[in-house]
Amino acid sequence: MNKDLINQAKAKLRDKYRSERVDRFINDSWLHLLSASEFAGKQSIASYISYEVEPNTEDLNQELIKNGANLYLPRMLTDGDLEWVLWNGDLSNLKKVGKIFEPIGEPSDPKLDVVIVPALHIDQKGNRLGQGGGSYDRALAKTSAWKVALVHPGEISNEPLPTNEFDQPVNAAATPSMLVRF
């Protein structure tokens, strides 16, 4: 499939999955992730601040910090790439940019152990459909960290998602009740 057709297919799926997500949204917890072996003893973890109908990361982020992890959040650069900023869990150290909250502070270049990423949908090979900017794919390409995407129930698909050479698969996907490793 050529690049334009892949991009069109992805755009169509994003519209569909965003609409479905509104109906399936649950304000649940992903704390069960902390019992996964991939988190054991890990100190350098990247996550994100969820918004609207994304899986809620609030309690997960706070628990990671409480357990002594260095928690890094993404901040968007003008070129669309992400940089990581160490966050202490204090909401006053966040700045609203559009719909999202970004950390305030100096950027870091951490050697990440785990990266928790947002996704609209995941397929059985760990391919994730994000929001379409490519920021996370570029960031994930630069790390060897274990990567897990948070999704709502029903957002892990049996059907393969369209991909291109820039897409970075994740190692696992988590719903509030399960962790699926690929």
C-alpha cells in the first residue's frame, strides 16, 4: 500500500476510534501495571498526562513517584518532536498547552527503562495508532526502553492496523484489567 493510502486509512481509523472512545470511556485505574515484572526495580520511567477520554494516568503517575521512580513527562518542541522533563508530581509544575498539560522545567536526556504511551488502538503485533503527529514514534525510535500503551477495553484489535516505516510498535498494551505482551 502506498504512503498516501496508508495515511488516508489511518485518518479514517482515527476518526472512527475517537468516536468509539467517547462511548467506551471509563475513568478507571491502570495501577495493576506496577506489578508487571518490567516495572520491578525500574527508576527511569516516562509517562504522560492524560486528557479528555484518554486512559487516566493520574494515579499511576503519582504512585510511580511515590515509589521512588524518576518520572519524565513529554513536552512538545516546535518541530513536533518530544523532549522529556523530570516531573515531581506537583500539578503547579504543569502548563496547559492547547488540550494537554506539559511539564515546566529543564529538559533531560534520560536513559529510560519504561515508556508509558497513549494510543487510540493497538493491533496484535503491538502496532499503535496514535493521534497522527508522529511525535511518539520519533521519540520511541530513540529508546530501547520497554514500551507499553494504555487503552480502554475493546481497543486491542484482531485486525492489523495500517503502518508505515516510521511507526514504532510497543511491547505491550494495558487495559484496566489486563496487560497483553506482544
